[in-house]
Amino acid sequence: MIRKHIFKDKAENSSVRWRLHEPTRLEAFSDAVFAFALTLVVISLEVPHQFEELLMLMKGFFGFAFCFLFLMLIWHDQYTYFRRFGLQDTRTTFYNMVLLFMVIYLVYPLKFLFFYLSSGFSGQNMNSETVLRFQNQGEVCQLMIIYGIGYLTIYILMTLMYAHALKRKNDISLSPLEVYNTRTYMYTFMGRIGVVLLSIAIAIYGLNKEGLYAFLSGISYSGIGLVMWGVNAKRSKKIKTLFSQTEIDEVMNEVVIVREEKN
């Protein structure tokens, strides 16, 4: 299984220890949903009958690659949550189920957006007829709003999941350093939320404007990288002043969960 054999690098273990446990039905179900989402991205109802049709499908490869990367980033955030905290209680299950629902919600807007970015405003259907993906620039802004709502909801849920882990810090034996790092992970999620809210606001303002606002709505997502870099850089500096080397070395060790979960 992917979750059981995935490589656990030291960069992850040095922030919050892995709470080791056998993959649960909740995690297995989550993997199945992500696999289904990837299937929806790439699925074709039938094998192309002509080479021209095959080439048409192959043009969507870069769009598929973008979608694959995006879904894997969400999967990785969800995967590391369960490895770090090992929570399987009712609230965690609820948040995770809503997150999985939003992943499925995002599949077609995500696929449409990245296929548009990789091949432009016009495309061809299986009858080789040229079709326009958008009738006007306002529709591009509408797509950015739909995409932004899905992305926003996912990272609100991730923030809530990490906040819940902090509430259970005594149950899962989080050290002071792990508590600090968990809070900073929440800051990165909240930073993403802020960037997405900015993108949605630009898209709403641009509904009846020129196409520049759709472009600005999309390019604003580059701010996520700046937010994550800023939070991680500040965290690295403060850890050295707030915690001893012994506390830092402690989180290099994994933790085996042997307790019974509470709701």
C-alpha cells in the first residue's frame, strides 16, 4: 500500500513526529477517493478510432499533468496529517469526509481550467469540430470563482483538522515543539486561504470587466509560495531560539499509537 511504504524523509519527521499505526479504513477510503478523482481527470469513454483523435487526446497531457500535481499536493497534506497525529475520531472523520467530497467537486473545474491553460480558448471535439471554451471573459472569472471556492474550502478544512489536533495535544502526546510547529502549519493554511480570498475577490470584480482581471485572479495564486516561504523561514529561525537541541532531536523519533481513541 502507498501509505505503508511511502518514503518518510527527515524533513517531515523533524517538525512533528510520525504517530505510527496501521492504515485504517478511513485512510484506505481516502486513497480510493483520490484514485477515483484521478480517474475522472484522465478517463475517456472509448479508444480513439483515428490517429487524429489520438493526437487530440494527447494534447491534453499537460493539462492532466497539472491536475495530477494539484491533487497529489492535497493528498500529501491529508496523508501527512494522519501520519503526524493518527487521529481517527468522529470530528476528524467528518472533516476528512467533507474534504474528500470537495476533492470530487473540484475535479471537473480543475480539469477544465488546466486544459484551457494548456491549449487556449478553442479546442476540438471528437468530431473534429472547433469549439470555444468561453463565450466571454466573464466566464473565465466565473471559472476562477468556482475553482477558488473549492480550493478555499479544502484548506479551511485542513486548518480545522490541525486545530482539532491541537485540542487533542495531550491525548496524542505532542511536545511543546510539535505544538509550535502544528500552529505554524495552520498559519501556512490560513495564508493560502487569504491568497484564495484575494483571487476570488479579483474574479468577482472582473465579472463585467476586461480579461485582465481573470489573469490577475489566476496569477495571484503565486502568492501561496511566498506565504509558505515566509512562514517556514520565520519558523526555522524561532525554533533555534525557543527550543533546546534536545527538544529538536526528540521529534526525530517516531511514536507508536497504543491508546484507544476518544471522540
